[in-house]
Amino acid sequence: MAEMQSSNYGEDSIRSLDWKEHIRLRPGMYIGKLGDGSSGDDGIYILLKEVIDNSIDEFVMGNGKQIRIDIEQDRVRIRDFGRGIPLGKVIDCVSKPNTGAKYDSEVFKKSVGLNGIGTKAVNALSQYFKVQSTREGKAKIAEFERGVLMQDHEISESKERQGTLVEFVPDYQIFPNYRFRKEYVEKLLWNYAYLNTGLSLYFNGEEIKSDQGLVDLLQNEISGETLYPIVHIKGEDIEVAITHGNQYGEEYYSFVNGQYTPQGGTHQAAFREAVVKTIREFYKKDFDASDVRSSIIAAAAIKVIEPVFESQTKTKLGSTHMAPDGVTVRTFVNDFMKRELDNYLHRNPEVAEALLQKIIASEKERKALAGIKKIAKERAKKASLHNKKLRDCKVHYSNSKHEERLNTTLFITEGDSASGSITKARSVSTQAVFSLKGKPLNTFGLSKKIVYENEEFNLLQAALDIENDIENLRYNQIVIATDADVDGMHIRLLLITFFLQFFPEVVKRGHLYILQTPLFRVRNKKETIYCYSESERAKAIQKLGKGCEITRFKGLGEISPDEFRQFIGPDIRLEPVMMKKDLSVEQILQFYMGKNTPERQEFIINNLKVELDTDLVEVAKSA
């Protein structure tokens, strides 16, 4: 056995980090993954949320009906009109750990924010941070840089309305090349509005407000027609909205104390169970749970005293009880649904009949697919034993630690050379590769039967583990990696169509992306610059001079593994596939894959994010 290297482990090896050093050294513990803003769960949005959470808590306690959020490039400004932080504690509240009002459960009985860490993380991870509190005609201002107090202003007279102002610029050392995306900020603010009726949020001057709560949420999120009007039931500490559509899968929006929990948790599990149990008892039939929940679109919000989340980013509830010494979440939700949903169905027989017919139709489809699914599963199982299509990674989104699973990625690529380069360049721990064999099938207008009959889609579905429940999704990011030519664009369209047609929640929850790779390499003897557009190439040529070498990458296979490692590493550029609020899945699919019209071509050009419009015109004409 080789002798171990001696390391000088003594008293000098032990040191204590102060609060800001610890946050900056281990930011993932506080805000999840870092990212550049291309994903809705990237750290810059968590910073935004941590500050807004405090303003929401003020509103919930009856203080202030407006919150103003302004974002200009990299600078964020959030102003509420609550009580304002007590002036003598302003600096402590944003820079002293374990300091805050939320330890007093009488003041913040059902708080969104955690006890005294949120704004400290924002402060430590911002290159500039300012807090101003105005109370009773006086104001206190403090300014920081990366958590270090730079300006401690004296308390002064003020004519401003009382409340708290926080201004910050996320640190480019922590979040390189970041930018705030309007779509993600708006979604975050709308979720606050749905859960806080009567609150007006102003984002860059535009009002975001909800009067009907979860009903507004479903109406804004629903794609296409519903089978019956939205069922809206409320009780003390719980609100629910339910309907069924014609889409595949299940669609849930769950909240705890006004906090959106995209990964669900004990409350969402209890709600799904309660829906099935209540409906079985109402119809006095032992329906299969999948038939009851097939095509459901629902939102559920509960309020819990001292909630426990599975991570600092609060995306999944871990609490089993409504309060430390109270009834369980499961019992509370079950009792409410048994009482209120049962009563609603009795009072609205036309809704009960529409729901029954939907369950019967789902049961019929499930039984018709049973034989095909069994054969498909056996094929997928056999293929996995010697599956060259999937080169898996070690960490999986569905069963790993929170911070690890946020970084899991599946690249879907086409061709041996491209998949070979990505496979050699990837991180084996968190990045997997799925190789396509040419262009996939156009699934527009087809039934789910084709998912099981088509070998590639059957294996892709098995690799993602999303057949029965999107909660089982094995990768946080599903990245389409194709060449930036006409064929590559067409493959993107076909894959987007597959997900929208059969697994729209993958897109709606922000899991689907397009990989951006450089179109050009410009270099001289001293420096190499990779360019993602014509304009970047022009700047690079100007910087490096006329004698530089210019390479045009025609396909992913032309990029060596060593180079590829740079493009799928920490500086990876991803373009999220997003659904516009005013378009349904059916409309989007019709535009992308329907009859060829000038309007369709214009829609594709304006909505599918790619570098070369000339290539996209050809796709629009030929797709």
C-alpha cells in the first residue's frame, strides 16, 4: 500500500468563516444552482425572490398593498410600503446571521421567508447592495459591497412613504454572463399575485394583480378547452382549483404560505391522493388512480405554521404536519377535499357527469394501450442492457440531493460524431447523452400509442422516466443539441413537437432547452475567441486583427471534445424553450407543424430562437 502524503493538519488548519465568506464560498447551500438566468431556478431569481418574500410577508400581515419591482439590465430595485425595518436594526437584518422578526410566530405566523438568512445571502452575493428603511418620517440607509458595509448613513428626516427599499446588483464573480429574463420574472410575480389577491405588483411600471386567485392561475395556464368549469373551493388555510382538459399527463401548481413549490412535496402528494379518494367515494367505484388524474389541471395552496422545506430555495415542502403540534398535512387535505369537493359535485351534477365521462374515456384508452405498453417496456428494458443510445450519468434529478440534481442534464443529439464529441467532453457525474438515429418522427396530431410503438421515443421516454409521472423526471435540464443548419433546426422542431404533444409539463416547468454552440472560431497566435453570431465574429475580427484565422463550424461533429468541454461546462449557453401565455399547446403545434402558410413561417421565425434567420426561413418552408 502506497504511503499517504503527509498533510500539515494542525490547529492552524482550523478556521472559522464569517457569514459572508461562507455564503460566497458555498452559494449553492443558500440559492441552489448559480446559472446565467437561462433557467427559472437559476440563482439570480432566488436572490430576487428572497427580497420579495419579505415584502409579501408584510402584505400578509396587513401592511402595504403595493410592491414595486424595477430591473434595469443587472440592477434590481424592490420597494414595498410595509412597516419598514426598525431603523436601529437595519444593518443587522441584512448582515447579521440569525437576525429577524420571523422567530416571533405571533408577528409572522405563516411566513414565506425563512428565519433571517434570505437577504443576508442577497447581500453577500451582490457586488452592490443597498437597503433603506423609512418609518415615522425618518429613514436609514446602508450600502454594502459583497457583504462588506461601505456606507453607514445617519438616520435622517424623510418625507417618503414608510416601507423598505432594497437595491442590488448580483456579483459577476459569482454569476458570470448573467441576465434577467422578463418571462421568468413575470412568472415569479404572477405566482405571488395569485396567492395574494388584492396585492398590486408593479414590474417596470406594469401592474400584475389577481382578483380570483387560483382560478386566474388556471385560466392563464390552461392550454385549450376544459371539460367543465374550474372547481374553486376554499377553506381556512387552504385553497384549491381543479378542472380536466384533453392534454396528456397531469398538471399541478402547488403553494405553501404563498411560496410556489414546483417540486411539490407533502402537500401536493396529499392533494393528489385526496382527489382520487374523494372521487372514488363519490361515484362508489374503485377507479384506477391514473384514470382519475389523467389530464387533470389543478392548483392547491395551503398555509402551514413553521414550514420545513427540503432546501433553502424552498421548492419542495418537507413538513408532515400543519403545525409542530398540529394535524398532519395529509389528514388536513384529505378531510377538506372529502368535505368540499364531495359537496361541490353533489351541488353540480353536470360537472360530476362530465368528470365521470372523462374518467371512463381515460380508462378505455389505458386498457387499449396496456398490451402495447407492456411490449414497449420489455423492449426498453432489453435495450437498456446494451443501450448505446443512452450514455447515462451518475447523479439523477429524481433521487439525488437538491443541489446536485439541479445540475443534471440530458443532451439529445443526432449523429455519431456529434454524440461522440459530447460524450467525451461531458461531466460523467451530471451530464448524460441520448443519441438519435437521424430525424425523429413527426408526432403532430398522433396519439400516445406512437410513443410506445416508435423505438426512439419509447427509449427516450424510458430514459427520462416520465411515462407515469413527471415527478420522476431523471434530469433537470433536457437539452436539444443539434447542428445550426436546416436539418438541425428541423430536428429541434420535431423534438419540441414531441414534448408539447405528449409531455407539455416538461416545457411548462422549464426543463427543455436548446444548446447554443459557437458558429465561428476566430484566433491568432495569442488568443482564441468563439463567436455565436455574425456580430460577435465581426467584433472578434476587429479585436484580433485582419491576419487572424476564421473557422466556420458547420456541425457539432466538427468541434473537438476538448473545445466542446468549454461549451457544455460552467459557461454553457442555453436557450430555454418557453410557451407564451397567450398561446395554447394546440396553437403552437398548429403553427409549428400545421399547414404551410405565410403566417406560420412568420410565427416560426419570430418565436424559435436561433442564430441564422436565413436557415430558419428554409425550415419554415420545408417543415
